[in-house]
Amino acid sequence: MSINVVSYENCNGIGLVLISNPPVNAISPEVVAGLRRALGAFEADAEAKALVIHCEGRTFVAGGDIASFGSPYFDTRPFNLLLVRLDASPRPVVATLHGTVLGGGLELAMACHHRLTLPETRFGMPEVKLGLLPGSQGTQRLPRLAGVPLTLDLILTGRFISAQDALAAGIVDEIAEGDSLALGIGAAERLVKANAPLRRSSTLKVAVDAATTQALAAAAAKAAEKPAYPALGAIVRAVEAAVNLPFADGEEVEAREFERLRLSSTSRALRHLFFAERAAARIPGLPREIRAREVRSVGIVGAGTMGGGIAMNFANVGVPTVLVETTDEALKRGLSVIRKNYEASAAKGKLSAEEVEKRMELLSGSLDYASLASSDLVIEAVFENLQIKREVCARLGQVCKEEAILATNTSTLDLDILAQATGRPADVVGMHFFSPANVMRLLEVVRGAKTAPDVLSTVMQIARTIGKVPVVSGVCYGFIGNRMLEPYMRETEFLLLEGAQPQQIDTAIESLGLAMGPCRMSDLSGVDIGAKVVNEQFEAGELPPDPSYRVVVRKLFDLGRYGQKTEAGYYRYEGRTPLPEPVVATVCTELAREHGISRRSNITDQEIIQRLMYPLINEGIQILDEGISYRPSDIDVVWTAGYGFPDHRGGPMFMADQIGLSEIEKTLEHYGRMRGNQFGYWTPSNLLKSLAASGEHIVAWTKG
Ligand code: 3H9
């Protein structure tokens, strides 16, 4: 392993430490070892009057090396001792900052006596997003520089601030434009010349006033509401220590908390997702340097909830977008809903009135497919019906220009059939947005049998531009997410038939941290939408030959109980508040009788969790085995970014390893015996069986 990631040289009387650890100069064990040597060289270099710390490449240190946090040998102490040495240096130490100065990077900078930054630099303490707190004296130095309220805000949210805000807060000392290394050397020379006492952040007093006490109390109360995120409470305790204890004692509190959090399942799950989201962008077999197609304008067919939400994503990043509808009324309604959404954001102070107008100007409407002729990317977002979508795709194939990418927002249909309908399947790809499409982060990118590599690569890049997390799925019913949702909904309905109440099922699932249980989710997304998909599958002969399969949703649909929009579904609604509905229990009792399913009163929360989650996990593992998903972590991204699965559990595959694959296998077989397995609902996938037998983890699995 290369150890030349840090160098030291004397540059005309100024010592210079250069860190070069691409891509983001993260503090790895090699960087710590290099820094120790470089600092030793400076300390021994009597000719150096000051020291400048500078990073090569796109950024100053963007944090500790997250990949090293899982190592049994990980230890913050060696790095922290170096920070104490820098702080105590009798000769001035200057940090010269550019890029994103984050976490351990900001901690390194704060241990220096003077911080100079370029104007575009951004600063932050994002450890909380990894379930951690700053572990290299950040909780002790930041309150001394910026006060407790801002420290808590930055460390608890992990948000980034600009150089200008960092200067105003006292986190940096000056902003300068030009060559940052030359500027740093200039600053060091000035400090030498001034010969004034050095400003050491460890020796500053934390300002304490009423706002401090109030901010600590408010943060502690908020942390107590979120026990699944132990970092929140730990951050408050460490910052409190900065207020109440000498620096070194506060540092000890921080170190204890950091170590506890580092080993916690929450932090392991969040670190897994950090790398999972980045891995999802990599497509096996696709060269990274492939030339993307240019996308300067977008067309969308359908201005309903989905089409409108999709259009907003593009207007938000300045891409002109045309929406095509069949009637003037539908078009006007769609555009006015978009305007209302933007105005609601403006009312919350998230957008200015000018920005609202600017975005609306980028959106145009048309009743003529010919307006799509010049669009670089066209996304169809019409009703989820094979025949309708096929017709739309055929028209797109005719009117769109050569080189245009034709995307479908289908959530369940066979992409290859739609691709064929266009007559140019290489240009076709699935872009499955999640509702509300302007909010949800996930984008399932569906790769058809004939999707051209540059089409796929372009869509992955666009997804990032519009702030989505793209995950590639192969073609199958429901792709990754909805296919895994199917057994989860199946068991929800069987449990209702067996005697569970919607609220019992939802409460059990929500106790895991999912945003919404299955009944509330169905009511929100529309019982009618769910039922129509099931009915279509039924007509296409794609359902298991089980007469009791998903009979509840179909019955509620027949009864006109479409969910929140009709104020009646699995629940009855007052506003958005779901209330228990005796009619649903009656419906389920009758359906159970009709299908010979016996009712019982001993359904436990544990049974609900196992019967919903384990078949979902089993389906995910089957999806991997079939090559529909490239890697287990992609499935975790789908569920955490698109289905409200709690990030602190890392996603269904990460959770499966926590539970134990052999435990899952045994439990599936147990329910197979209890419920009968005539339709294969409880058959563990072959991959699950083989991994359970060998004791391997699913998260580490790669297709051989
Ligand atoms: C910490 O500092 C704890 C300390 O308090 C105590 C210990 C010292 N480590 O996101 P990108 C990789 S906790 C390892 O696609 P962007 C990333 O995996 C840390 N690797 O680029 C990717 O690799 P690949 C606190 C890292 O331009 C590549 O860099 N700091 C790290 O969209 C490019 O990343 C954070 O939490 C890392 N720390 O965004 C910062 N950071 O190409 C986390 C990045 O192989 N990082 N990589 O997939 C970020 O927020 C963004 O990466 C950043 C760049 C804004 C820096």
C-alpha cells in the first residue's frame, strides 16, 4: 500500500504539509501515519517559521475515511493526538481550505491557528448522517469558535454552510481568491511577521448565555423523541461537556460516545447506505467513460400527479420541459397543480416568488404529440395500462427525433413489450419515479433487453442532476421494489382475513421504523390503483391459482373504498387521520368464510413482522439470484430511498443479515407448515438456502 499520501517540504522558510489522498483526501490510517511523519519533520525543521496544511485535488479533507470505521483496529486517538500537537505548536499553523471541508477535515482545520478559505468552499459536520458524532475534537472546538446554538444546529443536522457563513460564525478567519496554496503561504508569512499570540481554539472559552441553555435543552428533548438515532443524544452530551468541562475532559466524553456509536447497528446501517448509494451508480460491464447523450429539453406525456411531479424535477434544474395531454382541461389542471406546489414551497420560504415564475416559464403545455419532436428525452407518464402505454409508445417512436431517449414511467409492466412498441427499443429505458415524484429520492432505472448502453448511462447521469438516487433494475413484474412489495401485501391481506385489524398490522410494522404500515400506505397511494394492478394481473393469468389471493383490496375497490381520496379504505378518514372502520372487519370476516380461512385472535406483532418482512426479504434474494438487481445493496437503496424503509436498519438485505439468514429460512418453513405451502409462498429461495447453509452474509454476496 502506498504511504506517500502526505508529504512535507520546506518552501522558503515555511513548512508545507501536502495531503494527496484522492478522491476526497479522507483521513485514512495511511494519511494519519503520513501526517505524523510530516508533523515530526516540521517540528524538527528549525528553518521553518510556520506551517501550512494544504490538500491536492478537488477538496480539502472531506472527513475521516468512512471505509475504515468498520475495522476492529480503528482508533481516533492517533489522529487526535496530532491535532493536539498542531494546536500546541509554538509556530503558526495555517489551514488553506477549498472544496468541501467536512467532518474530520473541519476538525483538522479547527486545530490550526488560522483558517483561510476560497470563496466557494463549503463546510459541515455530516457525521450525524452516518449515525456518528464528530470524533476528533469537533464537539469541543466548534462551540469554542462558533457558540453552542450554531454548533448544535450544524452537528445535529449535518447541513453544509458557505464560506461566507463560516466567516460570519467565526469558523474561518479569512476568505481570499486565487491560488489557495500561495494564499496560505502568504497568510503564514503574515502571521510570522505579526508575531502576535496564536489563537488556539482549545483555549477559547465557550460563550454561555440563555440561548446556550435553551438550545441544549431543546436539542436534548428532540433527541429523546428519536431513540433509533442514538447519535442525537450523544451529540448533546458531548457539546454539554464542552460547556461544562475543560477541553481534555470534554474530549474524553466525545471519544467514549464516538466509540459507542461507531459500533452501533444504526451507524453500521447508515455507513452501509452511504456506500450503497454510490455503488448503485456503477453499472457492471458499462465503461465509465461512455459518451452520454445530450439532454437539453424534456417532454412528458401525461400531466397528472406523476407527470406533473416529474416535470418539476426538470424545471427545478433549469431544463425546459413540455407536458403533453389529451384535453385542454387536463393540461390546465396539471399546470395549475404544479404552480400550487411551487407556491406552497414559496410560502414556506424555500423558494422566492421570482424563482416560482422562472420555473413555471420553463414549463409549457401542448395537446399535440408533435411538440415532442425536438425533445432530447421524453417520459411517458400515462395511466398504468398495457394497451394505453403501448399506444403512447408507438406514437413516441414515430414523432420523436433520432437520438431522443424514450422513457416509460411504468411501475409494473413489461418494459420490453413497450420498447418493442416504439419500433426503436435501443432508445427505450424505464424511469420509474415514486410518488410524489418531485420529492421522493428513488429512481428505478429499468434496463430493457435492448436498451443501449449510452441511453442507460445518460439516464443515470440525469437522475443525479435532478437529485435522485438511481438504481438499475432488470425487467420483471414490478421491478425491484414493487415485486418485493407483492408478498408483503399478500401477507397483509391474509392476516386481515385471519383476524388481524389494519391498525394492528400498521402499528407492528411502524414499530420497525417504517414510515407507514401497509394499510395506511395503500389508502394513501389509492386502493383503486392497487386493485387495478391486481385485476390486470388476474386477467393476464399472472396470479397464483389461489382464489383467496389479494381478495381484500379487490373487494374494497368494488365497494368504492379507494382510500384517503374517498375518505374510506382500510380505514375511515377524518381529514388525514385514519380511524378504525368496523365495516372492514365485517368484509374480512365474510371473505374469510367464503375462502375457508379460519379466524383467530392470537396474532402477535411478531407474527405480523415475520409474515410481512421475511417473504419480502426472500423475494429480494430471489431477485438477486435472477440477476434482476446487480447487488444486494441496490435493494437496500430502493427500499430506503423509495419505500420509507428506516435508514437506521440499513434496508431489507442489511436487516436480513442482522436477523440471520438461517433464522429467516427456518421461519419461512415454519409458516409454510402452519399456513400450508400449496402455492409456494413460503419456499425459501435457493440462494437464501445456500447462504444460510454456508453462514455467509447476503450483503457481501456478488453474482459469480
Ligand atoms: C468523520 O469525519 C468522522 C470524524 O469526525 C472522526 C474521524 C476522523 N470516506 O459522494 P461522491 C468517496 S465521518 C471515504 O460520489 P460528490 C465516495 O465513496 C466523515 N470515502 O462525490 C466516492 O467513491 P467512489 C464525515 C469517501 O462530489 C467518492 O469519494 N464526512 C468519503 O458528489 C466521491 O464521492 C462525510 O460524511 C469519506 N469520508 O460529493 C463526507 N467521502 O467514487 C461524506 C467521499 O469510489 N462525503 N468518499 O464511489 C460526502 O458528503 C461527499 O462524498 C462529498 C463529495 C461532498 C465529499
